Amino acid sequence: MPRPPHDRRTFITQTVGALSGLALMPDPSWLLPTLRSQGVRVAVIGTGRQGRAILTELQKIPQIEVAALCDRSAARLETARTRARNAEVFSEHRALLDARPDITAIMVATPTHRHRAIVEDVMAAGRHVFCEAPIASTVADCHAMAAAAASAKTVCHAGFQGRSNPTYRRAQPLVRTELRDLVSMFAQWHRKTTWRVPAGAGETEQEANWRLDPAVSTGLAGEVGAQQMDVAHWCRGSYPTRITGRGGVRLHKDGRTVADTIAVDLIWEDGIVMRYEATLANSHGGQFELVHGINGSIRLAWTHGWLFKEADAPTQGWEVYATRQDVLDQEGIVLIADATQLAAQGQLQSGASLPHPSLYYALMDFLKSVTEGAPVACSFQDGARSSIVGILAHEAVTTGETVVVGGG
Amino acid sequence: MLRLATAAMGTRFEFALVADRDDHSTARLRAVGEQALEAIGDWHRRLTRFEPDSWLCHLNRTAAREPVRLDEATFALFHDAQEVWRASGGAFDITRGHGNALVLDDTDLTLRFLHDDVSVDLGGIGKGHALDCAAECLRGYGVTRALLQGGTSSGTGLGRPPGAGGWRVGLAPDPERETVDLVDASFAVSDNGSQPDAPLGRHIVDPRAAMSDAAADAPGLKTRPPMALPTERRRVVVTGPSARVADAWSTALVVLGAVPPGFPGAYHARFLRSEP
């Protein structure tokens, strides 16, 4: 029995931003972007694993000063402070906003279900905000945050990293121009880990392990899948209309009810299906996305990307100068901006990958929007839609029922 | 005993954890162990020179042009590397192109290169550093008895295993022939003949042999070191508080062939039989 539709009007009538305008030979500055402004003061709220990853990337940007850190856990703050030794520390985000009006941009990397309250306070305080993906754990929160962002006068950036990743930006227009008609899509996230973290001082096991708490978790589909599903939404310029899913606890039988292994089908109105698989029980293959079209396939793996042409597909002029690699016993065209120039500089090593992780490019896009007025790479509206797809995919896994997305 | 493992830095890291507190349920102990494994993975992603998106590759691209900011742990790693370089007369050197051609600023926690053609390769000291950070992570969560090893050539023992005086590590195929016992200590073994396919059959080379005359006279080196490549096979084990310092010194001692006066007092070195 199909589940009720979810907000058809706002969901199905809006599509991802314009797909045109990206050249096949993109600007090499995508790979090694720089900021023109100096002395930009930022804060990071939430200093767990993702917050620390953000700090690592911010350290590389000399124009950025991490002026404040905020977390409920003193232990996490202490660890994070080793990456931002001059930062003032706070245990409550409102205290940070009140005490440091000089901080203009704030990165929010708390547990997903805490995003909304913090992000809305940050917006109300007139600060620019970068919110980790998914932006919220409920459909209602996603809509509320998108609405708040629409009326905010500051930059509101949702942290879906594919849209900032130079390899993905190179690939996105090719999905339409090179692959032509789509056949199917596939994505996976495989990692062997319990997903369980030990509670720190002053924190309960339930609080620390919010991703395993069925009351607030969006499961593998929401917490990691939404990032990869967003790639499909962005490449297609549209969203699925139905979602089916299934899952279970295959390995970590420690009393948890949130599935450690899932399989989800995102089904578009034209019948195209994206199969998404994620597991905490096996690491083979890691994380990647595959887009199959009648003229070829594109394989994306966050720091790498390749185009595999069908033998009968027409050859384009730009392919003559493309870098090629043997991948999985097939010759692939490396999807990296200006690969030839990078190879000449000795910067294309071991598989022609990017010089920075995706997170760095997402943060740079945000900071360029803040300091230079650059267009927002991923708006809260787009972020809300992909977060909702992840949330509904988790619902499909949990209930075993088909969830209709804007189909009523 | 709970065993966990991960692949990182081109090798395998393995932990054996002993539950030694009542509230250390297996699930919590595994979660703690995974945090320590995560630390290993984090340092792998930051310190590998084989992935262009690593922090180390960012450093190598940038530090000749402008100072690069370091976190406290990375600063400590480079500080220790410089100390071993000085005390070993340049026999251990993480830089390529020029001897120790980098400047650490302990006020701003920055690092810069003195020449355009300098790059850093952290090799074994990076592996030891990851082990040190993983051990610190375990201690932080109250784990007091564990053995951590990386690639079987470096490791750290926390406390003692149940019913034994220390964590016994075999250094030869016959586990009773050459051993070290670890109690809250680390070890590192270097063997310049362990990779026979390497140039000259020796994968550890004397960094001083590749230095220019100017670099060999760099400030901090009291005497100009000899420029000969070690030709005989050497195997060394170093034990002491830090795996990264032990790793750096074991490499230096393979090059030097003898323990120099500047060898730190908190560490112990032993040359092993050349054929294991």
C-alpha cells in the first residue's frame, strides 16, 4: 500500500537549478580555488567527527580564522581546539552568537536532529550559515529551514558536497550531453563499522549514538544516502516520485533496530530507477555512484570520476585531449578539470584525483558566497529536497512500504 | 580479548583490546576501538603522499610559497622529526631535495619550506604517529590494556596482557629467539634488507648521501656527516614511550650503524642479527 504523498506542490514543481552554462573544459581554478578576502572570522558548532573534518579543511585556507568553537562536550571541544588553538570555546550556541558579533560565518555540524534550532538562531542573528547534509531529520524541519533561508538576508548553504566537487561539476553536464538517454543509476556506501561511538563525560550513550536512535535517526538512507542521492537529483534536474526500500541488521546484532544494511530504489516519473545500497557490514567497493546511459557510463567516486564510452557512441572533439585510465578492466576518460595541465605539473598522481576532498570545495563555495557574493552552490531549498528524499527512503526501509514522493 | 583491524598507510593496523573495567561492555569497547581505528584512518588520509587530496600533498604544494598552518598533533610530529634529524646528524630526514629545509614556527604553529624543490615524505614516522594518536585515543576512553601494531614493524603496548608481565613481541620467525616485552611502551623495527626489490636491495637510504654541499652544512648539524650508503644489512629495534620517535630512530640507526651520543635517554636501541 503506497504511503501518502509528501508535499507534492512544493516538491514536484521545483527542480534543481539550471543545468546549462558549464563548459566541457571548465576553469582550472575550480581545483585550487582561492579567497580574495582576508581575516574572515568563522565558528564551528558541533565538533564531533564532521566538525573536526571541517576544521582540517579550514586550516588550509589562510584567510580564515576559526574564532570560536561550540559543543556540549568539553572533551570534543578540547580535541577540536588542537586544530584551532586561538578559538574561544562555548558550550551553547546562543552564548556564542551573543558574545561574538564579529563572527560572520558559522558552520553547523551537530547531530542532524539538532540542526534546525541552531540554524534558525544563526539566521536570526544575521550570520551566514553552512549546514551539514542532511539539513534535518524530519520533513517538517526541512520545509521550515528552507522557508527560513528563503527570507534570510544572509548566505544559507546546504552541505551537499557533490555540487561543489570539481569532478562532479565536470560530470554533471555530461550526463545529458554524453550519455544521452539514461538507462539506470546505482550508488553504494559500504563501510565495515558499528556506527557506534562511546559516550563522553556528561553524555548518555543514547545521545552519543543518535544515529542508532530510531526516534531521531534517518538511518543509512538519510545520514549517508542523501549525499549520494543528491548527486542523482542534481544530474537529472529532477527528483524521484516513488521510493521502495528494505533493510535489516545483518552484522551488528547488539540490540539496535536501525538497519545496518539497506537497499533502496528511487523511481522517477519516467521510469528511471536509482538503486542505492548501503551497509555497515562490508567494506568492498566503498562509496561510488554510477550513471548508465545509452552512449556510455559515468562512474563517480568523490575524488575520482571516469566516463566510459560505448563502442558505438560518437567521439567528441574534446576526447582527443582527455586523460585516460584503465579502471576495472575498461578504459575510462578521467573526469577532472584540466587533467592534462595537472599531469604536466606532476599533480595528477595515482589515479588522477582531486587535490582536495569534496568538503574543502563545499566550504570554499560557501566562503566565496559570503565574501565575494558568488552564487550559492547548494541552497537550503535544494538541500531540503534531497534531505527529504533521504528521510523518505529511510521511511521506506523502516516500513517496507512504497513511499510516494509528491505523487498524489 | 577483542581484535580490530584496518588497512591504512599501505599496511594493516591491528588492535587487541582487553576489557578491564566493569562498564566496558564488549559493545562499548568495540566502539572505543573503532574510534582509535578512525584516528588511524584520519592520519592516513592526512599524511599519505599517494593521494593528492591529502593534507601532506597540500603541504608539499604550498609550503614553499607560504607558511602552512598545523594542528598541535601535526606540529608535535614535525618537531620530533626535526629533533631526530639533529640528534642523528641528518641520518633521519623527512625532507627530500634539501636536508631538513623546513622552518617550524612554534608561535603560530606554521611550517614553511626554505626552497621551492623541497617536499616531505613522512614514511615510517607517520605510521608511528598514527599509533601514538590511536593509543592516546584509547587511553582517553579509559582503556588501560591493549596492544596496537602497524605493519608488524611498529607497535604500542598499553599496560600488561592478562597473566603476563608485558606484551611480548617476536622480532624473528622463531618467536622465542628475538623478542621485546612492552609495558606502556612502543617499539619500532627497521631492516634495510626487508625489501630486496628496492634499489641496491636496500629500501632505507642515507639521506645525507643525496644532500647538496650547502644543505649538508645546514645550521643545526654540528659535524658534516659521512656520505656513504650503508651496504651491509642492518636490523634495529628501538623501544621507548613514543612509536613515532622509535620509528624515526630505528630508521636513523639502520643508516648510522651505531647509536650516536644524541640518542634520547628514554629510549633503548638494540641491533639484531642481520638474518632473522
